[in-house]
Amino acid sequence: MDIHGRSQPWGKLVKVDTESEVLLVNREYTVGRRKGCDLSFPASKLVSGDHCKIVQDERSGLVWLEDTSTNGTVINMSKLVKKQVHMLQNGDVIYFVYREMLCTAVCG
């Protein structure tokens, strides 16, 4: 805690298209459509009620994302499935909603 009794952020989430950010100070965050989630997206039907949780390990400082969704979460273009856990690193790109782009050129 700092001199004002507040916890120092251990990380942040930055929304790519607007660069707005959420500072992470708690050890665990829930993400989803539900009103009770720490990061709530109530207008998005593609985000599950309880989509995922982001947890910082108190001892090691490592940060994990656990998918709890129906549709999955995409990290750096790799899709996680329900109950899969992924260690997060600085610069990771997380998609709570992801739609694959159609390939309009020859792929190969």
C-alpha cells in the first residue's frame, strides 16, 4: 500500500481501439456480462455471464487468465476453451469477443 492507504497497480488492461485503460490493483478480477463482474460488458451478447477471471498469484506475482465462458477467450490469436488457464505476459492481446476474419486472398 502507498502512503494514502491505496494498493499500487500491478498491471493494467488497455482497450486497443480507444486506449482507455483499467488499472489492476486487486488480486482477482472477474470478466463477463453479469452486473456483478469486476469488468462488466452487459451490452455484449457474445460475452458470457461469467466469461473469465484474471488472477495474480500473491507469492510469485505471475498472472493467470482462466476461461469460464461458453464461447472461449482468444489470447494472441490462440483460443482458450472453458476451464483452460493461460499465464499472461506483458503485451498479450486478449479478445473476450472474437470473430475470425474471412480469408479473401490465397492462403498458403
